[in-house]
Amino acid sequence: MSFISIIKGKILSIVTSVSLMLKAFKKIYRHGGYTIVNISSIQYGQVLKGRKIVVTGGGAGIGFNIAKRCLEEGASVVITGRSENKLREACKQLNSGLLQPLVWDISEVSEIHKGLEKATFLLGGDIDILINNAGVLDTTPFPYITEQIWDKIYATNSKGLFFLTQTLCEKWMICRNNSLKKIINISSQGGFVGATYPYRMTKWDVAGLTQGLGIKLAQHGIIVNGIAPGIIATDMQPGFLHQKENVFITENPLQRIGLPEEIAELAIFLMSDSANFIVGQTIVCDGGYSIK
């Protein structure tokens, strides 16, 4: 190899290194820092085998990832949502014979009985676990909130969740058997800090309902708990999705975005028999945001 070839090679190596450094600095400059994270899944070994689970809002984000982990742990799952296309795409991605989609808007209270009947049919038996994940977001600030915004948010996040839960629990209480039933309510860090707009206020509702039902239903063999996610990389947080692999933020003490897979891991634990002595608790998973 000639001297000139060696010099050219070293120059190319330096240029490549500088280019990579500039890209990294650009990411840091744009977002204030640069952090990547890898999430490990605990393989419990079919811990949910035979369980029949409904995940509302299961077509994307947190609900999608919870459904994915439930399938991996042997459960039969129905995912619900308002978009048939989104549910179809989710089923295509998950590619499991244990998964069924159900187009169902839980804000339509008059359709809840019918929705539960369809879910039970698709699952081939009674529901064992309900994941109340469906939710809608509007961050219009106070004092510009309209009645229409209020009603839209409450219809799904609070009213729909309540009546779906009540209807299913009534059935469970009448037809009680020896198996534990479980409900996991997906709240938000917004349910543990001051609230001035409907989304956060509904999450206070959900956290309070989780505690109240936890006390009331435990004697009936129904365990109710909740999860309060913080800033998570989903379509509900579009302002953070553009960061892609860079999860750095300054909004919480951990200084990073959470991943939906992390919420799913916590949900699997709460669904398992390892968590049967946890009652009425909402576990906050927000990188320390709500206690800063």
C-alpha cells in the first residue's frame, strides 16, 4: 500500500468520525441532551396461559404493547378500538391466533352490554382480566376549554371506563367462580399533580375509582389496580416521537421518555398471581415527574 493511499485512508476515517460527531452534537443541541435506552422483558413462562383478556384501546401505543406481552405469556386477547384499520394493522403485526380485534367505542354506554357479549364470544369464554386503557387527549388550556371538549374527554376516559367496569363486575359478582378476576386501570401522572383541563381531571377520577373499587371488590375475588404512566413514546405524545431513538428530556428527574414496553412489563406483573396481594394501588411510572 502506497504512502498516499494510507494518508487518504486516514483522512476518510477522520472525516467519517467528524461526521458522526456532528450528527451526535446536532441531536444534543436540538433536544438538550442525548440518551438511549434498552428495555428487557422478563419471560415468566406462559404466566397468563389460558387467561382471557380484553385490552381497550389496544390498537396502538401502551394498549398494543400490553396485548403483545399478554400473548407472549399465553393469554387469549381481544383488543378494542374505534378504528378498524388500526386494529387490523395491530393484528397483522402481532400475528397470533390468540388475538382477536373488536371495533368498539366504549364511550357509547348503551353498547357496553353488546360489546362485552362480542368480546366473550371472540375469546371463547368468560373474561378474566380487563385492561382499561382506552383514552382520548385534548390539551386545550384553561380558560379556553369548551363544553364539547369536556364532554368528549369525559365520555371515554371516565364515563365509558366506569360503566364498562361496572357492567363486567356485575356479571363477575353474580357468576362468581374460584378464579380471581382482575382489572388494571391505565391512569396518568396527570392524576397525581394539579389538574386544570379535562384529561388530567379524568385521570384523577380513574385513580380514585381504582382505590374505591379495590376496597369494594376484593371480597368478591376481583382485584383492581392501576398504572399511571408519565411521558411515554406513543402517538399521544407526538411532540416527543420525532426524537426517535433519543429519549432525552428535561421534564422529569430521570431525564428521559418512558417506553410503552415498560408499562406493559408492569401490567404483566400486576396481571400475574405474583401481585395478588396488591389491592387498589395505582403505581406511578413517570421517571419521578409527579414527585419532583
